[in-house]
Amino acid sequence: MFNDINWVSNNFKGKVSTQGSDNFSSTELKKTLQFHSSITGYEPTPLHSLDALAKYLDINKVFVKDESKRFGLNAFKGLGASYAIATYFSQTLSVDLNTVDFNKLGKLAKTLPQVTFATATDGNHGKGVAWAASHFGQKSKVYMPKGSSTARLKAIEALGADACITELNYDDTVQLVADLSSEHDWVLIQDTAWKGYESIPLSIMQGYTTIVSEIHEQLEADTFNEITHVILQAGVGSFAASMAASIYNLISGSMPKILVVEPSNANCLYQSSKNPEGTPQRVYGDLSTMMAGLACGEPNPFAWEILKSLSNYFFSCKDQISAIGMRILGNPIDSDAKIISGESGSVPMGLLHELTKNKKLHQLKNELELDRSAKVLVINTEGDTDPMNYRKVVWK
């Protein structure tokens, strides 16, 4: 162990079924990409090869997918929210999502009584729900945990949502919104699942797969199959599991090493991986971290089963690891692209830097085979969604 980073290898890998990943088959990925491609303003987000950084880190390649450019939302979450709401309306209208595009489905949805979509969020997911709901002509209610950024609250309200910050932590805010949705007949759009609430979280996870479909096209098959490591940030685990399962179903070569990273005060997947029973574990408390998008104390159990079968290592990191990633991406070497990355988007890059450059982690670097043959993929899931904190980190 190291002061700022703790880690554990996944002893469950290869011992449990990968059945959950069937929901992320190549057929499902094509369906999702086809839907997102029909949204006005859609275009693939950039995939950068940071060659000068790779040389500095003494590895072969560093690929960064920049989701801060997604739909003008400064984060990737609109993918999941739009696909979940589209799936809800396609089922309500008994329409095959393969046969309608975004505009046609939107027109059909507006013939129904107006729906209120509700969610709990640190910011990005709520912004995605508000954006998607407004595109379908619907209402949205967004509740944020205590300590949430007022800049993120205002960004959600600007998209038409009725939004507020509660006095509860993230997981308790999720329960609050679930109770209110049941009471007021709202449709809950949450990216974590529990018994009796699985369909919508799965649709959200499937929505995220457009990221991997684009990477597959941008790298072309040969290079995609040569990726050796993927570092994925996690809150409840839905994003990380979606990415891992999609890669598993698209890759024809060896599966890359999947490294999952979380904030040390909200490391529910890390704690779950340490549990000999292999059951998901909840982290209690205020979950304090500047990585607001990852401040979740309870794993999505469906996502956990996928990560349990496909991940190699789980990491628990302090906020300064994220800060390192923010500075690296925002201050490129030579002709590498400059990438504005927020607190939750940057932690994989911060971890990669420490694994390759920190002498105290040299043995772990060797175990992970982060050598000159390594081709590493990270996904920047958000831009400067809290501009004041972004400046504070990169300037001071």
C-alpha cells in the first residue's frame, strides 16, 4: 500500500460468470449507436493519442477519449439518460427502438400525457436527465446530495429541471427520490439498481456503450485489439461495468487488464472486492471527495457482478491523484492535445502517472506490465463541470 493509493487484485476474476455482459453484445451496441447517431448535433467525441506523454511515462501508447465534448453537456451522462428515456417510451408505445429515430420517437412521446422523470445526482447525470427529458418534451426533477456544487445545480436548472440540493449524502438522496417517485408517480431514472428496479439502470448502462463503439471505429480493429490496459473510474460502477462489458464483447484479441479506480472515501467496489463472500459492500458516511461524480457509497449490484468477472485490480485513491490527472491533461507535452478534465474525469490519468512514475509503486508497475509495450486507454468522463474548483486545482 501507498499513502495516497490502496489497491487489491481481483481474486474473483475467472471464477464467476460473465453472463451479465450479454446485455452489451455487439448487436446491442450497434442498436445504441444507431439511436444516438440520430440525435440532432450528434458527433463522435475526440479520441486523442498522447504520444509525448506516453514517451514520458515510458509506455507505448496513451489513448484518451474526451467525453467533455458530448452533446454540449461537458460530460458523458446524456448518453445513458437519453437511451433510458427512449427505451421507456419505446416500451410504453410498443415501438421497436430499432425502427424509430430520436426525432420520430420524440414526436410520438409528445402524444402521451406528460411524464416527470426524477433522479438523484452529483451533477452530470442530473444534467443528462434534464437535457434528455426536455428533448422529449417532458418534465424533470433533480435532487443533489449535500455539498454539491452550486455551479452544477445552476447548469441543471438551465436545462429546465426543477432541481435542489438536499441535506443527505448521495445514497440517502437516491432513496429519497425513489420514495418521492413512488409517491408522485414520477419515473425514476437512476443509474444504480436494486431488487425490483433493474430495467432502467440497465438501459442507462447500455446507453454508455456508444463510447466504446466510437473508440472501436476510431482506432480500427487492429489497434483496438492491441489495447493492453483500460483504467476506469467508478462511482456505483455502472459506467465502468458498461465499458468493461462492451470491450469484452468487441475485442477479438486478449482482453486488456481492467483497472477500476475510486475515491478513498467512497470506495464501495474496492471494499466489495475485499469481501471474501464476493457480495457488494456499502460504504457509509459523508463520502467526502472532490470527485463528486464518484461519491457513491453503494454499488450497483448488477454492475458489480460484471466488474467482479472482468476486472483485474481495484484502486482506492485520495483526491490528490485526481488533481495530478487534471494538471497533466490540461498542460500537455509538446504537440499532445490539451484536455480539460474535471475531478471525476481525471483520476484514471492521475493513477496512470503514479503507477508509471512513482518509485514506491515500481513493483506494482511490473506486476501490471506497464512497460514499453503497454497501450493504455482512459476515458475523460467530464470537463470543468465545477469551473471554480478546476481553476483552484490547476492554478494552485
